[in-house]
Amino acid sequence: PLGPVPLSRENFYQLQMLEAAYHHLPHPSDSERQRSFLPRNPCPTPSYYPQLPPPSADSVEFFQRLSTETLFFIFYYMEGTKAQYLAAKALKKQSWRFHTRYMMWFQRHEEPKTITEDYEQGTYIYFDYEKWCQRKKEGFTFEYRYLE
Amino acid sequence: PGIDLTTLGLNLNSPENLYSTFQSPWVDLPCRPQDIDYHVPTEYLTN
Amino acid sequence: IDGDPPGLHEKAEYLLREWVNMYHSPAAGRDSTKAFTAFVQQMHQQGILKNDDVITRFFRLCSEMCVDLCYRAMGEATGTPPTNQALIRAKCFYTLDAFVRLIALLIKHSGDNANTVTKINLLNKVLGIVAGVLLQDHIVRMTEFQQLPYHRIFIMLFIELNAPEHILENINYQVLTAFCNTFHVLRPAKSPGFSYAWLEFISHRVFIGRMLALTPQQKGWGMYAQLLIDLFKFLAPFLRNADLTKPTQMLYKGTLRVLLVLLHDFPEFLCDYHYGFCDVIPPNCVQMRNLILSAFPRNMRLPDPFTPNLKVDMLTDISLPPRILINFASKIQPAQFKKDLDSYLKSRSPVTFVSDLRSYLQSSEPGTRYNIQLMNALVLYVGTQAIQFIHSKSLTPSMSTIAHSAHMDIFQNLAVALDTEGRYLFLTAIANQLRYPNSHTHYFSCTLLYLFAEANTEAIQEQITRVLLERLIVNRPHPWGLLITFIELIKNPQFKFWNHEFVHCAPEIEKLFESVARSCM
């Protein structure tokens, strides 16, 4: 209703600078810590591939339905993110416990033979991130000072 | 007529708040959990 | 810049290189604290911490070196495929993130823990330096300017200083204030080449979370509102002409996304500052303004505006005044005008006041013949005074209680005396108060309908209809107060709406009214 208003010289300068900036927009990764292992590398996928994360993918309940291998992958490859935090929570709910010295997840294979103030000893399953598989360890001493 | 604001990639019916997964004004997708920096216990920084 | 002591540049370069290596070495320790303890010794030995002036120069030189490194990395890679873009960013961030960590550690460990002043002074100094380097760069490089290094420094520093640490929690409000001041200095009108990064930063989840959700007593709301007003002021000339280039269209759509997040998560924030936003949003920017006006407090249940025989004046919230955190009365200038206005409202004198109104409202600003801010302030001020006056008589606003008063004299005079442009702005100022159930929505809804009923020319009635209709035919959302006003207008036989010639002036208009009426019925 008010009709156009001629742009000022300053407006034209602003448009010119905006136009230039438009060709190098900020990228979401500019606001994120560097991802040493899984940097964002957007690549076009067929449209019939899921383009969106499943609904409520950022809830503990969702993570609890993931396999333990998936949780271990998320834990070690998405370090420092909410995904790692949720994976750790889901693992703990499945009685895995993080050994802060070996930096591996352990789960009791049976009731420990010995339990003292400072440690417990028995047979454990643990996830070996170097060999990327679960392994059994008998006669292992889990010192509580290394329990997260 | 303006823009159909439901097409800007925001789940306006979400019971959760939107800002905590808001990715960018130029992107019509929310952040995924692996996009969100989190102050995890330092023991988790295994790399 | 010219007065750098000889050798300082070399020292700064050596130290920055040294720090980057230490920061990335495995021995850096948790949060680089071990590396920092060793590095501070080196800074002492090199005399960098000797006094304020040297520290300032050191930060400026390091900022410039970081920026130059990024330009070189980006220059080497023009035209590379997206994957290389990731490599270039990694190269830039390798140094930038180290520099940010150094700044964060110097801020955290400057002065003793209790002494927050030295920390905040240092933060303000560094932010000012980086902003200065940015503005200088923006002028010198013009369209070659790149936002990347500055955006990375600001956002990563902000995230570092918002880590859940006791020292930082103690100074968080001052940290937010420092960043808001910096981003006000760097507002898009002052550094348009930084606009996209600027909006990216102020809409970042950590920034919004801190400013609008976590800071107690909503102490961040006023500062955040100011930043949004900076953005609207920048967009205004381009939106005003409705001829958006792709870059402005991108910025506008990004703004809508951010406003949708605010509407969804912080509607009370939009409610409190709607006046300030509508003061700077161009009148033809209907949908964006509707989005802001559609906000209502989360604890409020809005009755369906299409409820048959809805008794608006019986709603519990309808008599409560909305919170408006902008001091609109102070915008009524000059002081003499405000004095005459108050005198007229009190005693209907000086009698010439009403006839002089139009001249007060005119403006010599290029592009508009009216002072829109004054118009908005006058309408809201007179309306709030009228509501007080009506309540003082233990009455509530209605078509009868709002009539025959000094307040309505003013509104009716404006409706009659103003030309089309002026009356459009006047009616827009009224329609901007049609929001969720509150005493302003109620009063201004009655006022608009009263002006329609009492109009002495059909032109006024047509323009009132136009102002309502243009807000209804755009995509959602539509403010509740707008809907109930239009429904009343087309349903209440008192207004004889369907008899007016302009309703049938053209087949498509007639169809439009019928379709809007159908959706309202």
C-alpha cells in the first residue's frame, strides 16, 4: 500500500556485500568442534534413502534399542557429542561399565568371585576397541578407582 | 501470501523445545545427536 | 596498529606457532591446562604479559595472523569440490581453535578466581579486538571479505566460555553481555558481509539456550530483543520494497526459521517485545509480523475464535493488560507534543490539539511521509490511557464505553483527517495490538469496529477491511485477536458489512470475502 522506496547508496553497498557473503554461507560444522573421526561430509544419496533421522533419535529409549556393537561404534567414533553421551547411558542400562584406565566397557559374565571395598574379581566380557570385538576375560580385577 | 511456514523443516508440533536441536537458519534439518557438542566426562575422550 | 614495538610481530608469530603445536600435542593434558601452564611462562619471558598495551597488541597480531592464514587456505582452494572444503576448514580450525583455547584459558586464569572484573575486562578487550579486525577487514577486502575465521573464533569462544565450570558460571551474565555488545557492534547494517554468520551465531542453540532459557529472571531477553531489532532494521529497506534478491530472500527465510523457533519455545519473549519488533518491521511484511503477533503465553488457553457466540468480554484474561517491555510512552516526542496530548486526554484542551495532530505525525524521512514510530507510540499510549480511564469508571471496553471520550476524539480525527497513507499506518498501528486475549486486544478490537461503524465515508470502512484482510489472506499463523475482530465484523448485522459496495466491487473480491467468511464460519 505504501509503494516502493528507493534504496539508499548504503543499502546498495549492503546488498553487494550480502551478495558476496551469500556465496560462502556458514556451514553447520563451523559451529561444532572438529570431528576427528566422522567429519561432516554431505554427499547426495538416492531420495529413497532416509533423509531424516528417525523420530526421537535423540532419546535414551531409542539408543537402548540399538545393538551393543552400534553403541560401541557411536561411543568411540562420535566422541564429545550428545550421541556418545546417550550411547554411554544406554550401555550402562545394559550393565556395561566403563573402565577409565583401559578405556573399555566391561560386563560381568557371572557373579564375581571376590568383592572388596576396592575391587571385584571374576570373569568379564569386555569390548576390545582395537580388535573391535567382545572378548571374555577370566580372573580380571576391576579396581573401583577405575570405575567411571 | 507469504511462505507455508510448515515447510521450513521445523517440527512445530514437537512437544520438545526446538532450539536445542536447531541446526542453522539456512538448513531445514534439525541437529542429529552426533552433531551436538556435549560436555561428556573427560574419560570418554578416548581418542 | 602503526605503533607496534619493533620485533613484536615476530614474537607474536613465534608464540602463536608455539602454542598451536603445544595445543595439539598429546602432552597438552586435559583441556590443554599443562600446555597452558608452560606457555604462560614463555609469554612472561617474551614480555607479552608486561602491560595492557602489549597484551592488546599481541591479541590483535594473533587475530590478524589467524585471519591471514584462513584467507591463504581459502585462496589456495578456490573452486575445489565440497570434500576439499572440509579439508580447508580443518586447516583453518587447526589454528583458530588453538587460538580460542588460549584466549579462554587466559580469561579463566587472569586475576584470582574471585576477581571477575579482570576476566571480563580481558574478554571485552579480546572481543573488541577481533571485532575491530573484522570491521577493518570488511572495509579493506570489500566483496572478498570472508566471515569464516571470525565466526569460528566467536562461536568457539562462546561455547568454551559456556562450559559447565564454576569459574565460568560466576561470570556468565557478563560473558553474555560482552557477546551481545560485540554482536550489536557487528550488526548486519555495519558489517553486511558478516550477516549470515551473525544470524547463525545469535540463533545457535547454546546462545539461544543461555540468553532465553537458562539465564535467571529473563535477564537476557532485553539484549536478545535488541539483536533481533538490529536484524529487522537491516532487512527493512529490502523487505519494504518486496523485491528480494536471492541473498536477502535467504536471510529473510533464515529469520523466519529463527522466529518460528522462538514462537514455539519462547512465545512470552515475542509477546513482551512485540511492540519493539513491529516498530521496525515494514508495514507490508505481513506474515513475519503475524508470526510475532500470534505468540501467546503458554499457560493461556485460547478459545476457538470460531466458537459461535463467543463472549470475548467474558474471558478471564481479557481484562488483564499484556506485558510490554518497551517504553513506548518515551517515544512520543517532542516533549511539548506529549504535554499537549496529556492535557487533551485529561481535559480536551487545547482544542486545537486534535486538528494539529496530522502535522505532528508527518515526517521528512525519505520514503515515508509519516513518522511511523510516533504513530505507533501515539496509538498505543492513547489506547492504554483509554483503558485506564474506562477501568477507573469500573467499566470494561465495549462499543459504548469507548465512545465519546477524548481518546476516541483522537482516533476518529485520525481516521477522518489522515490521507490514505497516513490512515493505513494508523489502522496498522491499531491492528498490531490484536493479539491474544488481553485488555489491549479487547480495546483495540472494539476501537476498530467502532471506527468502522461510525465512519463518515465508505473509504474508511474499505481501508479498515483492507488492513484486516491483508493479514488474513497470508499463510498462517494468524493472531487470535485479528480473527475474532474480522469474524465480528462480518457476522454482526450492526456493521451491515455485506451491504457495502466495496465487498462486491469485483467477482474475485467477492469470492475472496466469501471464502474468508466460510473459513471463519
